[in-house]
Amino acid sequence: MEVAASLREELHQAGYITDEDLATVLWLATALQRPLLIEGDAGVGKTALAIALAASQGRRLVRLQCHEGIDLGQAAYEWNYGKQLLSIRVNEHAQGFQTATDLFSRDFLLERPLLQAISSTQATVLLVDEVDRADEAFEAFLLEVLADYQITVPELGTIRATHVPLVILTSNGTRELSDALRRRCLYHWLDYPSLHREIDIVRHTLPSAESMLIEQAVVFVQRLRREDLIKTPGIAETLDWVRALHRLRLQSLPDDPHGIMPLLGCLLKTKEDRFQFNAERVLQLIEGKKAHQAGVAAAMNPASNQAQAA
């Protein structure tokens, strides 16, 4: 699709490399004005996608970070009770008259992320990050925002969006989300990137690193992800890993596992994962790089493959 290809290129210019499927569902979310729920393991680039989307579309990013126990006051709005009390005292001193309507006006309303996105005078991307960390009661409140792009404040009435925000919800799958929330959203499962896409991501982010080092380091991470780990390294860990190797002025991945062992903290983030990889197991991952390297080189040079076939 031409429109999806255009969006894909815009995201690339903003520093996010995506595939056609994701670009298409993003375009549909924009065209249909529907929220997009993106699920996937931690570290696959869900939050980074929303940030890049806002940058590529020239929209303001409004981020709501969900957590256990999040409530209406933290997510949508709350009244500025201190300012209300001060206003009452000032009017009493001036012998003025103040009604409840005066005190519960927009001047005394503190806007939190959801209301900020709804009432914004400019186009926004509303990122509801890690919605699975919130409870079901909070999900129920979200339904009005996702379905009608409005928030009802009892003292003021219903506040409707001036510019419909592009809503991105992310979930790491720590709990099952309600059917009601899912029905209101388009959906995409974001997996770990393929070998070639991850190489492209690292090259785009770290252009000064040696090409061979990037290819070998990414192959190492891809093989590591197939191990039995408590926390699988994501794209951010891959970038830290290549940065560390590059800062050591390496042009390729060392063959000696003892040269890599001190750097595993870039990839393995739990005690159990770190200590199950001794030098012997790291060597097994390194030794696999040569076979993968040939495949990577062939895939990255299709013209050469066609010449050999001819």
C-alpha cells in the first residue's frame, strides 16, 4: 500500500524502522480514528514506536505511564483544592461572594494526561503505556475515552476532543485485558525484530560502528534470545551491547569468550540469566556466528547471489 509505504518512510526518517504490516495497521488507526493496542514482550520497541510516530507526524506526545493502583486523579484530572481554598479566603477577605460554580470551573482543574490529550488545541499522540499494569476498574474508565474521545467531569459536563488524538496502548501481557477494551481497538502483536531488520536498526542508530561488528553482535543476540532466559534482551539491550563493543574499538566480535564475559551485563539483566552463561556456553554462541555470517552476507547482497546463480 502506497500510503503505508509513505508512513513507513516517515517513521524511518524519525529513527524507527518498521515492517509493512505494522505500517499498515498504523495507517488504518489514523484513517479510521481508532485506538491501536500493541502487545509484545518488553523491549521490542512498543513505546519507541509511539514516540517516533509523534515525531514523524508533527504531533504532540502525551504519555500516560500506567501502574498498579493508578486512579482518575493521576490519569485524567483532579481539582486544585489548594487553589480553591486560597480563592475562598481571598474572597472572604474582600467580602466577595463565591459560588460552587465559581470554584469548580476550568481555572481550578488540573489536567492529567488523558484530559490533556482530549482538550489539546493541537494534534496529539496519546500513549497509554503498559495498560496491563493498571486494574480492570481503570480499564472501565478508559472505555469512554477510547470509544468517544471524551471525558465526563461531573461538575463541568462532558469535555470532547477538539482534535481526535491518535491513541496507542501498549501491553506486555502481564495480565489479560478485558474484551470491552480490545473491541474498541485495532490490534497488532509486535515481536522481536528479524535478524536483518535488527541489523538495519542498529546501523541506523549507530552508523559509526563497524558493519561486521554490527552483524556479528546482532547474530549473537538473536542466538541468545533462543536460550532459556528469565528476561530476554530487547532492542535496547542490543544497542547497549553494540555501543560497548564499539567503545572498546572492536571491529568484529572477539573469538575468545573471556573477552565477552565482562560485557554480558549489557544483555543479561538477572542474576539467574547472568550466571548460567559461563565461558563454555558463551563460546557455543560465538562459534555459531560464522555460519550465520555467511547467511547474513548472502542476504544483504542479493545481486551477488543472482550473479552466482547465473
